Amino acid sequence: MMNNVNRAVALRISQLLKEKGITQYRLAINSGVTHSTLKNIIHETVKDNLLSTIILIAGGFEMTVSEFLNSPLFLEENLNI
């Protein structure tokens, strides 16, 4: 299944929220990204996710960006770029 990058980011955030058992609100507090921005990313109403935002979100999960991106969701063959 091909996803665009925004969809892959939204799916990865949702996956990690479940895995780590935290809420969007807790992630917002942990990452410093506003809850409304997180909600917009997850609902894919953001046209382009900035790398700086992804770095903050990864930090909110207590992960590096490499760990965040270490998912089949981000393999080129799975993305429609």
C-alpha cells in the first residue's frame, strides 16, 4: 500500500501512541508541539510536515528521529513521492 509522507507520519504517530500507551495530549506536552498541530498531523490536514516538527515529536516519544523513521512506512517503495 502506497502512502504519501504525511500519511506515513500520521500512521507512525498513531502506532507509537498505541505502543507507548500515551495520549495525543501527553505527546504534545512531552514534545512541545501544540495539541492542535498534532491533531492536524494525525488527521492529515497539514500539507507539509516540517522536519523540525518531526524532531520534536520523536523527542516527545523519547526517540531519535532515526528511531521514529525506522518503520516500513517510510521505505521508498511504500511511499508515493
